[in-house]
Amino acid sequence: MFDDVSSAALRVALSGLAQRQRVIANNISNIETPGFKAGRVQFEAALQSAISSGRPASQIGDIAPSQEESLEPTRLNGNNVNLDTETLSNVDTNLRYQLILRALDGKYSGLRTVIKGQ
């Protein structure tokens, strides 16, 4: 039950979204730091590819989010953090995180029902 493809995918998604939340917070906190380059977290393409290719849950669970520097243009001080972009990304990430939590809750709720025998 806990090592199926959907559970592994949900765990990878939660991990990736949590890392993205941390990176967004770091980006916003460094919005005025000269030379700071915003970070971006990617995991969705690797996760989708793994699921589409039929990889087993153990391989899907090994997918790790990658963090890269944003290639967006910089301001005069060399910083490229855009508050609007970060705010929208934060809202999107939080909504996705809540959706994944609800999906996991649904899986575990079904498991609790089976264990209780009701």
C-alpha cells in the first residue's frame, strides 16, 4: 500500500513542493541582496517521465528535485528576484501542496477504513 506508484509519486511531489517553498522564501528574503540569483526547483518533468515510462515505485521514489539558478534578467545590482513572480509561484506551490496532502489523506483514510473493518 505504501510502496505503490501513486504513493511514491505523491511523496516525491510533496518533497519537491516543500523544497520549492523553501527556495521561494529564500528568494524573497534576498530580494535586495546585490548579485543574488533567484533559485528555481524542478521535479515535475522527471516525475512525469518516470510515471509515463512505467518505472516501478522504488525508482519513482528515488527522484530528487533539482535546484537551478533563474536565468531571468538582472537589475542594476545583479539581483534577478522578481517579487511578483515569487508571489505567484508561492501561491501556486501552496495550492499544489494542499492538493497533494488531500490526495495522501484520501489514500490513508481508505487504509484506515480497511483496517477498522467498516
